[in-house]
Amino acid sequence: MAIPIKYNFRNLVVRRTTTLMTALSITLTVTVFVVLMALAQGLQISLSATGQPLNVIIMREGSQSEATSSVTRDSLQVIRYLEGIAKTDKGEPWVSPELIVLINLPRRGQTQGSNVTIRGLGPDGPSLRPEFKMVAGRFFRSGLREVIVSKRISERFQDCGLGDKLKFAKGYWTVVGLFDAGGTAYDSEIWTDSNDLSADFDREAYSSVMVRAIDAGAVTRLSDQISNDRRLHLKPVSEREYYENQTRFAAPIKALGLFIAALMAVGASFAAMNTMYAAVARRTKEIGTLRVVGFSRGSILLSFILESLLIAVLGGLLGCVLALPVNGITTGTTNFATFSEVAFNFRVTPRLLMDGMIFAAFMGLIGGFFPAWRAAHENIVTALRSA
Amino acid sequence: MAETVVQIQGLSKIFQRDSFSVAALEDIDLTLESGEFLCLMGPSGSGKTTLLNIIAGIDRPTKGQLRVLGEDVAQMSEDRLATWRNVHVGFVFQTFNLIPVLTAYENVELPLLLTKLSSGARQEHVLAALKLVGLEDRIHHYPRQLSGGQEQRVAIARAIVTDPTLLMADEPTGDLDAHSAEEVLDILTRLNRDFKKTIIMVTHDPRAARHATVTRQLEKGQLLPLGA
């Protein structure tokens, strides 16, 4: 049997100040780690959660995003009658020609602005996005320069509240409603009628066309028809794939988070190591006694590693608790695919908390191993003679 | 016929201090029979504790033969020695060496955690050991809540809880007042007389030596002839 854990636990309580200070260094590291990963995860989830499996976005060949794409009105007519497109309740092809423009809006409480995506939709645009729902006001009406704004954008940017007037293009646009897109990328947009938008921006062409395929097989058939039609010079991409591709912009945040956390972890591991070396030095005679009584080197090693892990677990738990309040907080960053603001929530998931605890345990293990090794290999006679 | 517990022939221990060699023990011959109470006396630095440590398997001789309870202790691996000590040897230190964060009960229970005894059986052994040293009413006390004499009695309980054959006591009364010292020596005498424990005690105290059945003197690492 190993040395009882109460031996370690009570020793930690006896030197509670040192224990707490060491745990706090691990707490800080875990908090930073969890918060930064929650940021990256929020962005990733927001983008990867976007897209219906049967929706296809058609863009210009060579375009990386809708913002740099262009689809002519003639092409729209060809697309509408392709084989494999689902029909709406009215028997019309389920198609939404869409126009993307970026406008610079000041953030609330700041003079600094950021690009926000305005999406002009066709009449069937909202029905292609079942996650969309109005949360305040009403849907926009065509020809009246009306917009609806996502709740997240409304909270983060000036003049985006219900009833506010937004100035862009040739005049003022009234915010007549707020919507929620279920945590998808559309939660970072302002929507209006595509014809109103193209008229105000003097745009002849659309940015993209979204269509609903009849079934999974039809997605492939549609893709083949578009790719093979030399007149169109368009490329189809499934809506899900389109947004999945953009999740790569979460990678730098994740890398930065890992880098900062790793730097802090070095410091925290040294703090744990220092504490454990001090613990070993103070308890050298006890270690000698335990060896005389019959505990093996392995038991001593395990006991001191366990003690370090206890500190780390305490620090990790505190770190996770401290990081929890950021869960759900809305923030934003620039999506470098569209060069516009993407608003998303910090996501502190159970998996992330588990990662935080593993990270803490790792620091405890690194910090505890060498002092524990020293304790286990202490010469018994020398240990018994120590003060 | 008494069984030979310790058999030592030509044992030496040399410590290396920088470029100097210091002989702590030189050519020691010693035999100890079962049930004997041996008192090792001698001035500081004479090698008493070193000899005790070597017999107890916590230090190794530089040369010579050493058999304790029929086993060649000097050749055992560290882990095997640890198990061997747990089963066969109880150790009482001058400074008690109790674990300060454990209660008297938990300190005494420590060696039993290495056995296969159930929790209930362990409790039985611990309470019996504490009763034998007269501390059954102090089981939940921490070392800091006990007097020096009581701490040493807990340490004796810890040393005997596994019912070892050999009990080693290194200056067991060195840190105690006269009254507590006498109590501790009485317990050791009782363990030797009533429970047939073989005891080796290192001491400076001639009063303590009177409790032993055999007294041997060490001087400058050499064991003087019996009766010297």
C-alpha cells in the first residue's frame, strides 16, 4: 500500500500559504489557457455550425469568399432552372440571389470602427436558413430601405438598435427588426432586400446565389452541371464546406493561446517545483523515517508527485472556475476571408475544462517529478541525520 | 536453544570524506542470540549508531559478513531491504521521528499499511500496541499535543506494531527527562522480558545500560572485549 494521501493533504494544509500561492500560479495559467481556447473554440464553433447540408453557394470561379465574388443576373436565370434544385411551397426554384457589401460601423462606446457584412437576400433567403428567427421587431419590407440586424451586431455596434437609422450608400436605412441565427456566422450580419441593396450601391451583379438541392445526390449533380457549363464560369460549394473552410482563421488564435499558456506553464511548473523542493527539504527526516519503516523509493516518489498533483488540481479547479464566467460573452474579430467582423461567443465547454485540468495536472507532474525523485533517492542515514 | 539473530564477522565501515578515508567500524565480530537485550555504549563518534544502522539494514558495511535473522542483509536490494525492515525490524529514534501531520494512531498504523492486513485487523494491532505503551487514551492526539515521553512511547508502539523480531533503539532516552526515560526503559525491558523481543540499544546513559542483559563498549570503531 502507498503512503496514505492524508499525509500529503495535511502537509498541504499545514503550509497553506505556500500551497495557495503555488496553486494560484497554476490557476492563472489555466484561466488564461481556458479563456483563450474558449475564444478560439467560440470562433470555430460559430463558423463550423453554419450551413445546411443541402444548401449550395454558387460563386465566381476563383473566389475565396462571397465578398470577392460576382454572379451576373443572366447566370442567375440559368441557375434557377438547373436540374436538382428543390422547389418552394409556391413551386418556385428554392434560390436566393444574394449581394454582400461591407460597411464600416463604429463600435458602441468607441470611435473606432469595423467592417460589418450587409447581406441583401432574395425573398427565399431566410427560408434557406432554418436557424434564423426574429427576436424583436419585424422582417424588412422591400423598397423601403429597411434592414434587420443580428442581435449580436446590434449589441456591439452603434446605430444598430431597433428603430435606429443607419447611414450607408445613398441614405438612411431603418432598423426594423433584430434576429438570431442560432450562433452561426449569420449572427455577424445585417440583412436587407437584395434589390434595394444593389440599387443603392449601383451593383448590377449579385455576389452569390444560394440554392437548396433536392437531396444529397442532387448536390453532386448540381455541382457537375455548374462546373461543366462553360458559359457560367462559376463554382458551387456546399454551404457547410464554405464556412468550414473559414474555421482555419481560428488557428492563429489557438496557436497564440497555446504559446502564451505554454510560457506561463513554464513559470507555474517552476513555482510548483520550488514549492516541492522546499517541502522535500523540510521533510527530509520524515522521508528517512518512512524509508526505515519500510516504504520503498517508489512509494516516496509517488507520494511527492501526488502532493504536487494535489496542488495542481486545486489550481486547475480554481482556474476553471475563474474562466467559467466568460462562457457566452460575445466578442468579435475580423474574418480574414471576408474582411468583416465575425461576432461569436466564448465557448467554455466541458471538454475544454477537462483540457484545463489535464494542463494543470501536467504542470503539477513536471513541477513535482524532480523534487519527488530527489526525495525517493535520499540516503536514509543522511536523511535521518538532517535537522 | 536460543536462535542466533545477528552474526557479524570482520565487519568494517569506511566513510570517504573528500580525499580522506574514515574508518567508522573496524573488524567487528558480534553475535546476538534471540531474546537478548544488547546495550552498545561508547563515546560520540565511536561507531555505535553506524553499527546499529548496518544491523537494521539502513546502511551497508564496506566489508565483512553480516547475517541478520539468517539473511545476508548487505546483499539485499533497496526495495527488498525496505520490505525486510518492515517485517523484521522496529526502530526507535532519539528524536522520536513521528510524522507531525499524523495522529498517534495513524503514526502507529504506518508500518501496517505495507502489510496485507484488513483495516479491522490493523486497528486491532494499533490499539494493542498503543495499550502496551499506555497511550490508548491518546490515539487521536497529534505529536505536538503529546509530551516528549509520550511521543517516544508512540514511537515504540510504531516499532512493535508489526511484531518484529528485532527492536533497534538509538539513544531512546537522549531527549527525555529522567522520569520519562525510566518509563521508556521499563517498556523496553518489558518487551524484552515478556515478549522475548531481541533489542539492540545505543546509549550514553549508564542508567539505561542497566536495563540491558549484555553491554558492549565501542571505542574508535572497535568493539572492546566483553566485560571491558
